[in-house]
Amino acid sequence: MVAVNMGKNMHRNRHHNLGNTLHQNIHKQHSRKKKWNELSPMARFGTVAAGIVQLSLLVAAQTDITRRPSAQIRGSKAMWRLATLVNFIGPATYFTFGVKHRPVAK
């Protein structure tokens, strides 16, 4: 479905002959975001859990950048500090590509 920006009058005229139920069903497709108190308990739990994981990754990455010598990091520390601020992707990218891993001794 292509989103079309239309004025209120055009919108009203487009849906004028539609029944009230059908009109409401059309609007469910582009409904507003739910407020916190409208979320189910599982949705609230999932949101809080995702936030905790995100903050944990951010703190772990920032702590690692602080403690790790610059020679063991690909690129500048400042660049990686900014990159880790991007939700989930930043810390994962830092730990995957930003840290120089030592070869495993046999």
C-alpha cells in the first residue's frame, strides 16, 4: 500500500460512503503508537529486556574501549565510542570488527 498525503476533506470524501467499521479497519493499518499503559505485560517485559540488553552492550563496549590499549583496536577510540551509541549494531560491530584478536597459542 502506498502512503498518500491527503488533506482532511479529501480523506473524509474518500471514506464517505464506507461503513464505520470498514473505515476503522482501514485506519488500523496506520494507527498511532501505543502508550506504555496500553501494552500487554509481555510487550512491557520484552521492551524492558531489550533495553537492559542494549544498555549492557553499550556499557561493556565503552568499558572495553577505555581499558583496551589503542594498539589493540582497529581505528580510533573516539570513532568506536560514537559507533557504539548506535543501538545493538554499534557494540556488536565493535566487538566483531573493532577489536584486534590475538592468535590462539598452541
